[in-house]
Amino acid sequence: MTTDSGTITTWWARHIKARRGQMYSVSGNLATMACALPYAIGAQIAHPDRQVVAFAGDGGFSMLMAEFATAVKYRLPIKVVVVKNNYLAQIKWEQMVFLGKPEFAVDLQPIDFAKVAEACGGTGFHVEDPDLIGDVLDEALRLDGPVVVEAAVDRSSRPCRR
């Protein structure tokens, strides 16, 4: 599994359970956005016999989404889960903490990432209902080629435990 930086890392760390033998990659202290997809491509090439899943926010994924065409070109069966809230949430929270709530330039242009995946030659899914995400992920994992699962979430959702 790979993940981008930002609030998506917090979601990933709190809700994805690590199992013995699994490997994970994240940018760490550098907070480099858009690393999940290229990390996934590299991991799949290094470990062609293993399933690679990238966990990305819509901000990070939109920065390098054209690399999904690389996965299609080389028939890499990576699965990319894009958590979509049309917002740079981590940057918003940093602005609130350090600058007093200005929320400047954190809204994203809505992109249909499932259609982007299809335009690149892969498969795309869109899901909004949390009760359906398990079925959608099961279907995505059954497919041989690269897949993007766009999971729309409410922008006010926070990756904290309740």
C-alpha cells in the first residue's frame, strides 16, 4: 500500500489495518503531495506478484493523475482509491492553525476521476454510499488491470476516531 501526504495519510494510518508481510510507503516528514500513484507504480514493478493499492486524496491524485496512463501502458494491475472531497483539507487546517482561518485557495476543481481512468484506458468506479464501498473495492480487486475507485466524501469529514 502507498499513500499521499496530507489528511489522506491520517485517514490511512487510522483506518487501514496493517497485516504481517504487508509493505507500506508514504512520503513521511517531507509531506510531498502526489506520491501515492508513482510509489504504487514503482512497487508494482518491484513486486509484480503482489497486489499494490494506492490511497490518494483528490488534491494529490490530481497533481499526477496522468501517470495512471503509465500503469495502463505497462499493464500494471494497481488499484487507486481516491478520497474525493474537492478540497485541500490539510492545507486548510494548516491555514486555520497558523494564519487564523483564511481558507485561501483550498477549493479544488471537481474532476470525475473514474472518467479519467477510463480515458487513460483503465477502469473507473465512483461510489458515494459508504455501505457500497466494500462491494466496489471487491469488484476493483477482481479486475486484472489498473483501476481507480473514486470515493466521494463530505468535505467536513475528519479522519478521527469516534
